[in-house]
Amino acid sequence: MGNKGALTKTLTVVGTVLAWVPFAAVVATSVPDSLRRGAAQVDYLIPEELFPIALVAGGLLLWAALRARSRVAPIAWSFGGIIAMLVGGMALAVVTGLASGATEPTGPAMIAVAVTIALYCLALAVLGVAGILLGRDVFSS
């Protein structure tokens, strides 16, 4: 195990908390709106809209993982997946005309974009779990 100092612990905690902020934002906005309307209302784009937070979280966790020499692969892969799915989904939306509204949001193009959104969320969740596991590693004796 590498460095378990205060900086590594701080990077781990802050990065992990930031990785879960987009999901907390979905819950914080969806529950009151759903209760008010009487039906489930979920803005599934919030995690991607909060990409800057996810970017900072991934950077902090990658830095902490490299310092601790622990959980580097899952953090690096999930961080890369977040970036790839965001960029890929946006490029796909532009190419298919979904981004401009030239194409109706139905059919294979919409399914493909929705899959990139789901994979982005999955990669972000993996990053959050890897952050928790890294925290367990750096805070263990």
C-alpha cells in the first residue's frame, strides 16, 4: 500500500462525496416533484448535466488512487467511461439530429443515446463504489 497520509484521505473523501452528488441531486429534485404531481417525475439527465462535478470527482479519486497505489484500475476505467459516454452520447445526438430537434426522439437513434446515458450513470456509480472501497483501503490500519 502506498501513501495513506492526510492528503490521500482528503482526496478520497472529497472525490467519493462528489461522485455521489449527481445521484443525490436526482433524488433531491425528483422526490418533491413526484409528490407534488402525484406521479413519478425523474430528470434522468441531471447526472450528465453535473458532469463538471463528476470530472472533478474522477480526477480527485484517480489522484488518491495513484498516491495510495490502490484501486487504480477501476477508478481509471470508470473515469474514462464517464468521459467517453458523455462525449460519445453528445456526438451521437448531434450526428443523428436529436440534439438540434431535426429528428423525432424515437427509434434507434434515441435508444442509442439513451444507452450512452445509462452507461454514463453506470460508470459514475462504479466510480462512486470504487471511491468507497478506496476509502476503506486508505482508512484501514
